[in-house]
Amino acid sequence: MSSEQPVPHLYPGSGLDASLVPTFTAEPGMMPSTTLPEHELAPELAHQLVRDELMLDGNARLNLATFVTTWMEPHAASLMAETADKNMIDKDEYPRTAELERRCARMLADLWHAPDAVSAPGCSTAGSSEACMLAGLALKRRWRARVGSGSGRRPNIVMGADVQVCWDKFANYFEVEPRVVPMRGDRFHLDAEQAAAHVDEDTIGVVAILGSTFDGSYEPVADICAALDDVARRGGPDVPVHVDGASGAMIAPFLDPDLEWDFRLPRVASINTSGHKYGLVYPGLGWVVWRDVPALPEDLIYRVNYLGDELATFTLNFSRPGAHVAAQYYQFLRLGRDGYTRVQQHCRDVARRLADELGALGPFLLLTRGTELPVVAATLHPGITHYSVFDISAGLREHGWQVPAYTFPAERTDLAVLRFVVRNGLTHSLAEQLLADLRRVLARLDRQVAPLHDARTDSSFSHTGAPSPH
């Protein structure tokens, strides 16, 4: 009997010996881009080729443009891999995954001071965009129930110009007039006076942003609610508030516990957050919670029966992996309030140190210093005309750093800024390396006579299109 082992082949039937032929000489002549390949590849080769394609992507840890989590503990990443095959929508087949979702929603309701965290409706979503759509739909249905379906009236929603593009999509897709309050002067987001001035009987709600993606600042949710309370007391419309806490709803409870922005304010009807941002889970996971059962219209809810129990479902997406919910529950279990406080405080400490160092460099005027979201937004002193923030962004990219430069929206398009987002994983050591590279870039730019990049030629970042700040 022969002791020889079968010869492995890179291509079945090709005769190519995998033990003799180097991987890179066995690749297809050109990577397919328009048609499906005719023949299969060995898994090792396919894996290597795809990894090679991805090598030119940026380093996620050095991406200071995104709010999205780019580092998780190995245990959490392993748990996600183990649960990627569980379909979140299949409550009957995966009842324990459904139970973890319910636990997380209740924990968030409690964290945000819902009157009864156990009964407050809430669910996971495929990111904050879906969560915002669901919250907006609930506001619209409540308005429609109040005015009548045959009224012929057109609903509107009031929001600041700093909202993420998902709110523009909501208004477009669900036929709601967007009343966008523009930025003026040094007012970069919605304030109480403008919110009250823009509402009427057809306003389904006001969107307040807890953490603007433009500069990291909190909108004054309590002041907005107080102004709307006053409108209602004077006989005006009784308008609910939705808090888009995509980032801030997982920062403020831990670092600003005395700040009233959540369900402690009776006018707040719903809150969303991104589990994949400061919830510390890889993308894409969102959450939305309503203050109580009446805040979520019954006609938006579908009932699913599993194991003799009835579970409410009210998401727009259908099949998606349960891995993100498992990872969120892991993070809640692993860190608790104390752990989240330490992680978010570290991010804020790094951001504030980064702000101090940027201010000391000389060219920058700081708009925010990381005292709310751990975000630093900076523009250049008016006297600097030989380079732009877009030149700085391009220079940092040569060192591997992705720091977005962009202009503010209508009424303040004259203002161009750099924005540094600090997330879990950006250490003090990495921040020091960033500052060292920034000093090198500034030294080179000081020798320029005119900017090389500006808002017309730079496309590294956009608040109204891809790549999205969310």
C-alpha cells in the first residue's frame, strides 16, 4: 500500500501543486470586477487575494473622521464571529438573542430615566439612521391621529442644520416638510428660541441633537423643551421632542449625569443612540427607546409569537445578524456603569489634552474643546492665507491620519474646520504621535505661498453625502 499522500491543488483539476506553486503565481490574471469567475479558487488563495485588495484601505485606528467603533476587545470580537449566523429577526429560532435585545433596551431605558424602564418600548436597529426613521414615523403617526387622516394637512419637522443626513432622508421618504433652522453667526445648532419660532399645529416634533457631528457640541435639550412648554401654555401646539443621541446618549449619562436631556424632561418622547459609536460595538448597531407605551403608536407594531410568548417588533429592516446585539450585551455586562464611565472619561481626557496642544500651536482657533462629545473642532486664524485646513488634512493623510476638513452648511459655508474625533483606542501615546506629525505638516505648509486644497477640490468629508459622519 502506497504511503504517498494525495497532492493538494490550488485549482481543482489544474494539476498545480499547492505545496510547490507560490500563492502569488497562482492568482488569476486579473481580479474579476464585472463578471463572476468561471472557476473556483482554493480558499487559502481567495482569502489572500481579498486581503491584498483591502491593504490599501486606511488604518481604522487612525481614522479620526468617524464616530464609529474601530477597536473591541478580542473576547467581544470573538463573540461577534460566533453569533454572526444568528438572524436577529428570527425570534422563534433564537429566543435567547431576542432576550438579550430586550435586556439591552431596558438597560438603556433605565440609563435614560424612562418612567418605567421595564415597559418602555425599545429595539435594536441597523444603526442610528433606522432608529431615527422609526422615531420619526412614530411622531408622524401620533400627529396624524391627532389631526385626522383626511385633513389634507402637510406635517413638518423642526431641526437644526447640524442634523445628520438621515433626517433629510426621513423627511423626503415619508413626506414630511423639513424645517431646517440655519446656522447664524456663532450659533452652530438649534436653540430654544428658534425651535419655538418654527413650530405650528402641523409640527410632528422637534429633533434635538445631543452631540453635533459638526463640532461635538450638545444642543440645549432642556431649554428647547422649556420653550416648547411655554408655547403650549400660551395655547400653541403641544410638540414632542426626539433626542438624536447617536453619540451623546452614551456619553452624557456617564460624564454629565446632572445634565437633563433625557426622559427626565416630560416633553422628550423618544431617544436613539448608536451602539456602534460610544456604545463600543463594531458597526452597524443602533437603538431607539420611547418614554412609554403611548409614545409608540400601536399600528407600527407587529406581534411575533415564540415559545408561547408574544414579542413586539417594529423595525424597518428584516434579516440582520444577532452578533451586534450579543456584543452590546457583552459590553454592558463587561463594563457596567463604572467601566463605561472610565472609558468615556479617558476619551474626553485625550480630547481635552489634544485641544490644549492644538491651541498652543498657534495657527488654530478652537470651536470646541472636547468638553461635551470627545471631539475637537478647529479653524485657522484669519491671518493665515498661505495654507488651508484642507492642506492640513491632506498632509496628515500622508502620515496615515484621516482627519476631515469641511465647511459648515448654509449661512456659514465661509467657516472651514478640522475635526478630531476621539474614540476608545485613541490613546495618549497615539495623540502625541498625531501632534508630532501635525507639527511636521505645519512646518512644511509654512513654506507654501498659497493653498493647494480648498472646499472645491477636497472631497475627504461631507455631511450631506458619502462618506457620512455617522
